[in-house]
Amino acid sequence: MSTQTLKPAATKLYEQDFAAWAEQTARLIRQGRLDEVDLENLAEEVEAMSAGQKHELRSRLRVLLVHLLKWKFQPAKRSGSWKTTIGDQRDELQDLLEQSPSLRVTLGDAIPQVYRRAVRNASLQTGLSPGAFPSECPFSTLQILDDDFLPE
């Protein structure tokens, strides 16, 4: 069977059954049969994995910032649940950053945009106007990740 016949078949498999395509691709790579690998779709999937990690980082950061804002601006309503969420999100962020240290750059770059969304969510959850929160993130990256930091 020629390479030209194999690659369209692999591409068709990708479109019809992703799990089977992924298993076949892994098997071909392990066997060193790289000329049979559907490289275009493989490259797209690898890029999607990176994008997924960046999305997870931003999502966890947003949840963490919302809870830090609620903690700071609604001290009378502080709860163990909020504190647990803050700790859980920090743990998940730390795990993600240990797995992919290059995401630390993404974290610093993401804070301003994610913070704006966190303010919107905190406003909706607390009933406070968005103007009640600082226009820029009042927490440093170190504070955001610090297990012992809770804003007063």
C-alpha cells in the first residue's frame, strides 16, 4: 500500500472516529512508521492540547480572582466555602504550572484580561457594581498564587 493511499485513509478515520485515529496514530509513531502518520491532523491536535492548557489556566485564574475579590469586598460574607475554592484553584493552578512551566508567562499576560471578566462575575455574584472594584487587578501574581494570602 502506498503512502498516498494511507494518508487519505488516516484523514478519513480522523473525521469518522477520533478515538480510533488517535490510537492508530500512537501505534504508527511507536512503530516508527512516520510516513503513514496523518501529520496535519496530528499537528492540529497537539496545538489544541496547548490551547486547552491555556484555557484551563485562564478559567481557574478567573474563578480564583472572583473569590479573592469577594473575600476582600464582602468581608461579612466570608465563608469556608470561599476559602476552600481559593485553595482548590491555587492548587490546580500550581499543578498546571508544574506540568507546564512555560504557562507562567501566559499567567502574567492573562491577568489584566481575566481580571476584567472576574470583576464582571464578582459584580453579578455580590450585587456590588463593577465600579466598586479596582479597575486594575489589586493582587500581584505572587499574591494570587500564595497559599497563605487572603486579602483584607
